Amino acid sequence: MRLKKSMAGSLWRRLAASACGSQIVEFAVTAPLLVVFVVGIYDFGQAFNTREKLNFSARDGARFASTQPTADLSQLAPFSVSAVRDLVDADLVAAGLNDCGLGAITPSGTLLWTATGTCPNGGTLTLTINRGFVVPPYISASQPAQQLATRVDLQYPYQWQFNGVIQLVAPGATYAGITIIDTDAFAANQD
């Protein structure tokens, strides 16, 4: 056993002494770091792209909701709110994001509805539609003191790929596998 260790040590010393061998040793040391950086950059880009897709879905849902009537809001599951949920769900699927089986809307307060879905990564996708969101007043004579709007809020569990690669550099290290990406948008109700 000791002979094998000394042979392996002398092999590394001979490789390090030669120019070609030192390049191989340098590459062996830097390759894991390079892989970690490349995967980290790719993963951050994917998270940013996911955030942009979620922003679009929330804005589209808020714009659509602002055109919906408010006469049915006294119902347990208003059609105008279900239509917003369906649009946001369709936007998520069209953008290539997992809709996590986004469920039916349930009331969670006055003029507030929530729909949730459980994602394969164990996180929960949450869609909140607030048809009674009060827009902060602007200091202007042309703006009313208080304006009602619809606010659409999305909370999406993003699964990082970085956790599997960080262990190349630091064996046994762990990295938060899921981050909640939160985005919202609002638009003034038109009726």
C-alpha cells in the first residue's frame, strides 16, 4: 500500500516538473472552478428569465382583470376572477413554465382570492388576485384621491441547478435549492 502511494506521489512530482505535466495539473485544479462559474452564470440567467416570464404573466393578468366587471365579486368564486386565473395559468404554460397544477380560486379576504399549486420540486406556486387594491394617491389635481385597482401577485418556487455543482469545489456543501420569485402588477379597474 505504501509503495502505491509513493509511486502515485512520484508520478505527480514528475508531471508537475515537466511543462506538459504542470499544464495538466493546473487544468485539473481550475476545471471544477470553471464549471461552477459557468453553471452559476447559466443558473442566474435562467432565474432572471423566469422572473421576466412571471412579470409578463402578472402584468397580463392585471390588465385583463382591470377590464372585467366588478358586479360578480360578491359571489364565492366570481367568473371575472376565475377568468384572470385561467389567463395567468395559460401565460405560464405558454412561457414554458410549470403551472404546478394551479388549482381553483378560493376567497381569502374581502375582494381577495388565492389559487395554489404544488410544484414537482416541493415548492408552492401561489397566485393572489386582489380586486380591491387601493392605488396610492398621486399629487395631482387630475387624479382622484383614491382609485381602486386589481393587483395580481405571483410567488413561484425556482429550483436552482447550482447545488449539484458546488460540491465539485466543496464536497458536502449545500446550497438553497429553492428560491421563491415574487412578482406583482396592478391596473386600475375600469368600471
